[in-house]
Amino acid sequence: MNVIGARNLNLTFQTKDGPVQALKDVSLDIGKGEFVSFIGPSGCGKTTFLRCMADLEHPTGGEISVNGVSPEEARKARAYGYVFQAAGLYPWRTIGGNIRLPLEIMGYSKAEQQERVARVLELVELSAFEKKYPWQLSGGMQQRASIARALAFDADILLMDEPFGALDEIVRDHLNEQLLQLWRRTEKTIAFVTHSIPEAVYLSTKIVVMSPRPGRITDVIESPLPTERPLDIRDSPEFLEVAHRVREGLRAGHLDD
């Protein structure tokens, strides 16, 4: 079953210097429970495509559906959670308060809010930090809190825009492991934007390689790696072979341009 489907998607921004085409003839299907990473050079339309899924940008051509309906209908049905590049936590609210915010807006009872906050904090291993403030947590912990907030209303889809890009490699590796575990436990469908080839290969069931602007899909790679992935799988021949194909896809995109 396809959760997200795009057909010949185009998006052109009108700027004072003239039109800028961000996406060109993008077609892709994302199935239920898949972990799909989008990788490509800066400005290739990865985030724009994600924002089209979230109804934050509006295509100028083609079609896109989320759960079989338009992105606008999916947004109104709260079909997805969105994790931005920065954690975006309110400094005057505790971690629990930040996670509770969308639940308050949606009108959940206080008892339901507390149950959901406790559950997602446990999922991201932050149960002991509910009453702490964002400034008391490390960058990695803040991003885990941001993921918890996106999971709080239990949407089936998680859209993640390069959430670990600003973190150091050791923290990033740890969060990659935790995100994989969370994905296996929750069976969410995840669309994940990254600039990192190792991150894309390690996390994904499917890797979408995009070209420089205007963003096109140059390759879609179905991962042969097992669901259980210790970090040292990155030294395996299978992993290195997929990473090589991603690198070749990125290079081909530049040559086509």
C-alpha cells in the first residue's frame, strides 16, 4: 500500500529575479512502513519535496497524495508529524510542556496528554527529563524531544528534515541507532532528508538520489541490508556497495546538469 505518491511533480518559485524551478517531473511511491531517505546536493529540492508532502509548499504541476488524499486533507487529518532541522523547542516550556503543546491545541484531555507524553518520552529515552527545560539538555537530547513531540499524536507518517545535520558524528551515530530502533517499534512510515551518504544507507529501506536544481530523481535504491543493523554493518561489503551506488548517482546528477 502506497502512503505517499507523486506523479510528474513540478514546483517553480516566482522570485524578483525570475522563476526558479525547484522540482522537475518528480515521480515516487513510498509504501507503508518504509524508511525512505532523500539525498542530494544543497538546493536540489529535497526539503521542498518534503514540504510538499506536508502541505507547506504547493506544487505548480503534477500530483501528490498522502494517505490517498491531498496533502491539505492529510494535514487537516493530522496524518503526519514533522521534525525540522532545528529542534524548535520553546525555552519557557519544560520538555514535557513542549511535547504536550500540539496535544493541547488538538484538545486532548489532560489525562490523555499525560499518558501520551509519558509514552513518547520513554520511546526516545527521555523519561527522566520531562520537567527539565530545553537549555538544560544537549543538542542531541533536544532533537530527541522534538521527535517525541512529532510522535505525540501518533501519526502514521514521520517527515524528518535533516534532524541530525548540526550534531557531531558520535551523537549522530547514537541517534541513528535510536531512530532505527524507534522505527522498528512503531512501524511508522518515515521520509528523511539528509546530506550524509553513510546516514542514508544506514537508516533506509529505500534511498532516493536527487540531482542539482531543478530537482529530479536520478536513482531509487532498494536497500539489501537486513532490518537489524548494528553500526559496524557500515564496514560490510553490502553497505559499501550501496554507498558507492549513491555516490555514483550523485555524480551522474551533476554530469546530467
